[in-house]
Amino acid sequence: MDVSSASFAYPHHGGEVRAELAKLLTGAGTLDNGFVLSTCLRILVAVPGPQPALDDALHALFGDLPDHIQPQIRQGDRAVTRLFRVAAGLESPILGEQEILTQFRRTVLEAEEAEAVKGLFARLLETAVSVGRRTRDLLPGSPHKSMGAVAAQAIGSASRVAVLGSGIMATAVVEGLLLLPIPPHITVVARHPEKVASREGLEVWAFDRAAEALSTFPAVVSATSAKQHLVDEETMAAAISEREAPLTLVDMAMPPDFRSPEAVAITYLDIDDLARMADHSPRAGEADNYVETAASDAYRQYRDHHTVGPLIGGLMRTADDIVDRTVDRFVGRLGSGDDEGVLRQAAHTVARTLLAGPVSYVKQADRAPEAVDVIAEAFGIDDE
């Protein structure tokens, strides 16, 4: 069994494409056997199978994709390495961003609960989470390494900022705002204001006041996980018409919470704009090497379970069959019943000693790629 993946990710796929796919995902059910990660900057689909299984998964999620929307396809070691690199934050505009690991881990847990991923494939994804967590110890620490912090810096010196949402990304935005040299007054606008943890300098509004925030605040950051526009166009137009000062509107949602306003007095930034603004740190060689080695090892173990394990089992069954036939052939020539046990043990020891070399070799990480097939053919082991 192999691993195949398809990704639609920034910067290869623009925001409009990802928004279209994100909308299609809202109407799609859970895959019977596959992993779907959907964030503001990427949609990643992975299945424990070859290309046809991936094609079926993509069709189940998105239907017939138009020619202008084609994923980046990876298989085998490359697919697993990409999963590990995404979890580690090495494919993010901000190297090692924490939000993607949280989103990856949460998606794995949800997929396991829905039984969309199971067995060896589930363990492979769990290993990606563990490696992603450890990778951050190899990267230089910084409180600003998050897309939320970039959004906070993008609003400039606004004295008041409304943050729409209360989830992972919205919390990161609030943390980024509090780290600014002169933190603004922050108002969180949430669907469930009672669930927002109270803290000094933080005001909380119910979501029915979102239009009020758009019409009065100098800066608004939308960081929700809603799958449709938060404010309809008519309400948005009315809110903008009431404004007496410029507005910086940062839209981090995917699909976007707002259409890009045409008003001259509004500076609109979407998630791709923030990604371009982010300081993409130089590649950290130690972290890159660690993740790629860990991914390669995990993939080998995943593959070995489906190839080496059956091969070793076949070798042992063949050896036992030869021992049984040999003992049956010579049992009539033995002097007593006790001799049969001695003969069987001797033959068994010889057979297992002979197989010890090939078995040890196929278990090695640096064995020749074709070793399993060669040994299986040499010993007459059928594929299982």
C-alpha cells in the first residue's frame, strides 16, 4: 500500500482558486479513507493508496475539476515528506508557524474520530504531528512567527482594532496585537462571547455587532472559520457608507469573509497579501534535514509493514513447510518416536539459520530498493 497526496496551496494556487475549492468542501462529505487538511493557505488531500485512489477522493470532494484548477500530485516518499513538512511549518510563509501544527493535529483527531483515517495511515499522520512539534525546537524562537502576528503588524498604528472570531487564528491575532510596541484597544466580536476568556484590555462583543465594528473601527481583522460571507453585501455597503474615517480591513478567512470593497477609503488585505508581507525566514538546514529524515523513516516503516512483513512471513511458512515434508520423508527410517522430535528441531534450526541473513537484510533501511522483489522471486514467495 502506498501514499498519494494532492495539494492546492499558496503561492501555486491563488486565493480565488482556494476559495472556490473551500466552498466545494463545505458540501462534501467525509472521505471513507483519506485525510483532508483545509486552512487559509492550503487544501491538502492524502490517501493510503495509489493514484487511482487519490483520483477517486478528489472527485468525491470536488467533482470534475476544471482545467485551470489542477493540484500538485505527490506519491510515496514525496507525499509523506510533504505531509511532515506542512505539519512542521516548513511550507508556511512564516517558517515554523504554530497555527498550522494546531490545525494539522486537530484535523488528524477529527479524521480518526470519523474513522476516515485508521491503522497504519493514522499512525503515520500522528508521527507527522510529533515530528512537527519537535521541529520547532530546531528553529529560532520568536513571538512574531505567526500569520496572526503579521495581521497585527499590518494594521499599523490603529488605536482600536476589532477582531472577528475567537478560534485559533483569531487568538493568534489578539496575541500579535498585544505584542505591538503600543497595543491598541482590542474588541473581540464572537458568536459565543461567553466562551472568550476575559483578560485585561480586551472587550468582547456579540456577533450581531459586526456591522457596527465595520462602520466605526479604524481597523478590523476577520479571522473566522465561517464558510460563507459574514456580512451580506447590502449590510456591508451600509456600514461603509456610515464611515467618516479610513478603514484597514484584514480578511484572513478562506473562503474570504468579505468581497474586496471598492471604496477608496478602505485598505483591504486578504490572506495572500499577508503571506507576501511575511518575512519568509531563510531555510533552517537542521530542521529541514530532521523532517526529511523522519519522513523517510516513517514512510519506510509504513511500506515495510505491507512488503517486508508479508515477505518474512512467507519465508517462514515456506521454511516450515520444507521442514514438515523433510521430516515426513525420513520419519520411517528413525529408530524411535523420540528421534522424530530431534530431527524436526534440527531441520527447523537449519532452515531458520539459513533465512537469518535474508531476513536481516530486508529489515535494513539502506537495503537495495529491489531487494524485497528479488528475494521473494528467489524463494518463490507470492505477492500477498
